[in-house]
Amino acid sequence: MIAAVDHVQLAAPPGSEDLLRAFYVDVLGMTEVAKPPVLAARGGCWFRAGAAHLHLGIEEDFRPSAKAHPGLRVTGIEEYAARLTARGATPAWDGDLPGHRRFYCLDPVGNRLEFLEPEK
């Protein structure tokens, strides 16, 4: 029986770790998590914020997906979007999910991320 989602893995091109760290830590406010040494040798980065864990793994022939994405629940979505904008990210608001405020944003390698907050 599935109990929870442990993490979501996204792909990234070789050599992009510094770009990823700058975005996921400095822009999104996540914390980098040390990878086990055997996995660290493969490159990539792991990040977390509360219960949300994102793993960015290196893929030689990387191409970002146009549709697939993690959905990250936030609080204070307006303020969070303003934070991203102030740090150079571009939130794209979408009003198509009933009962939620949400926007999409691309990470520096083109991965699509969804940020959402239930309406009160």
C-alpha cells in the first residue's frame, strides 16, 4: 500500500548543478540535502522544503518536459510569486483549477513547476 510520495525526480543537463542550487535555494527558498556518496558521484542535487523533496538528476540527453511537473503547495501564494519575480523568475498565473490559486514557473534548465494554494 502506498503511504506517501517520498520525492519527485526531475532531470537536468550535465554541469547544471550550480544553476540549480542558485534557483532552488536562493529563489525558491528550499534547502539542499546532501546526497549519499555513491549517488553524489552521479551528479545532480537534492532539495527539500518541509515535506516536499525534489531530486534533480543528471541526464546526458536532457530535454525538459513541456507538460510533466511537480505540484508544490505553498502558503501566501501572492507573496511567494512576488518573491520569485523579485529574484528573476517569471510566474505564469493559471486560473483553471477550481478552488485553487496557482501559477507555473520554469527552473533555469526548463523544468516546469506548479505552485498552488487552496482558496479560502
